[in-house]
Amino acid sequence: MRAGVFDSGAGGLTVASSLISHRLFDEIIYFGDTARVPYGTKDANTIIRYGLEAIEFFNNFDIDILITACNTVSAYALPDMRSKSDYPVYGVIEPGIKALTDKIKNKNAKILIIGTRATISSARYQNELHTLGYNNITAIQTGMLVPIVEEGIFSGKVLQAMLEYYFGHLDFIPDAIILGCTHFPLISDAISEYFGNSPIMIHSGEAIVKYLEKQGITHRFDKETSLRIFASDNVNALRDTAKMWIK
Ligand code: DGL
């Protein structure tokens, strides 16, 4: 089974990494739109156009399924992408919500959602969780964490200052944090430590692995997944990043 995995840049590699470690596919074709990252600062029409262009890219490969490993694209472009593809297209928001509701049963739990400006202003996570009865939700746009991760900064003073900037005003410790951007699992430890290591962290990659398995869309293969990486700019840099991140 061959899967396409798409993100604006390197963040989707965290999703690819989960798919690879659980051996959910024979082959993954990864496309990072590194020429145009970040998507999270763009408006809805642009994000939809980029999503449709990704479909055109993946139409060159005989993929069985496309995983949009980007919360920003998942928030805006899935219906249009689905209407232009002849393979199923999955996003990461629904699986993320499912992962949270599996782990957090208390509807009064303090849930923090972080993501790009576009993802948070789409209110996709917030609305869905409200509909499910969760009533203690805080959502914060933390878009500057995207370039920090793209720079390879996963710890240290700059990241700490950024966490203080975004979270310093909060007067509570979240029970769960939805990492609503696929770049953020790379700084999950630093975020968790900032809050005293107590929140449950929801990660798009782990969430979609569970989701695909539960729906019977794929199963675990015996052999290792092969990974081919494509990018719209500087593909060697993305390949180097993949070597560092994907074990
Ligand atoms: N990795 C993308 C996401 O999950 C966001 C990065 C970007 O702004 O392009 O939303």
C-alpha cells in the first residue's frame, strides 16, 4: 500500500515518522512545500489552492491514500482536495479530536489547543470539542513556533522565551494539550516540561495511526516502510532533516 504524505514543510515528517514506526504502509511518498512554508499565516483561499496543487503533484504517483499531515490544510482544504482526487484523503484534525476524547473523559478538563494562526482561527478543534460537550477550552495561536522548529531549535533559551511569551499569562496548568500543528511534536518535551510534565500531549502522528487502524484502512506490515521525499525547494535540506528526525 502506497501513501502520500503532505505538509507545508518539515512538520509532516513527525506524522511520517509515526506511520513508519508502526509500519502502516509499504511505501510513503512525502511532499513538503518548502518553497511556500509557512501556510499558517496564509488565508483560506491560498491554503485551498496549495492543497489542490498538492493533489496535482500526487496524481503523478499511484498512491492508494493521501494523508494531509498538516493541521492548517486539514482545517480548510479537505473537501476541495477530496473532490479532485480519486484516492481517499485524510486530515489530522478528526483523528486528533478522537485521540483526545479517548484519553480525556472529563468534560470539565482544561484543554489547551495550540496551532498556527489559520488553524486556530478556523476554530475547527474548538467547535468540534464544544459540540462534544468539552467546556474548558483555551486556544492559542503559536505560529512563531513553526520557524523555530524549521530552524532545528528544540530546546534552549530562545524556545523558552517563546513559550513564556505564549503561555506566561495562563493562570492554569492544562490537563491536555492538543499539538495542533505537526511541527510541534518536535518540541513536545519542552512544552510539556514548561507545564511541569503533567499535561497529556495529543500528537497528530500518533492520532492518525490509531485512527487509520481503528477504521480498518490499513494494518501493520511486516516489512519496513520505504520513504521517498520530495520538496518544492531545497529537497536536500528536507532529506537531511528527515534523516535526523526519522529513526
Ligand atoms: N505543519 C503545519 C500544521 O500542522 C503548519 C506549518 C505552517 O504554518 O506551514 O499546521
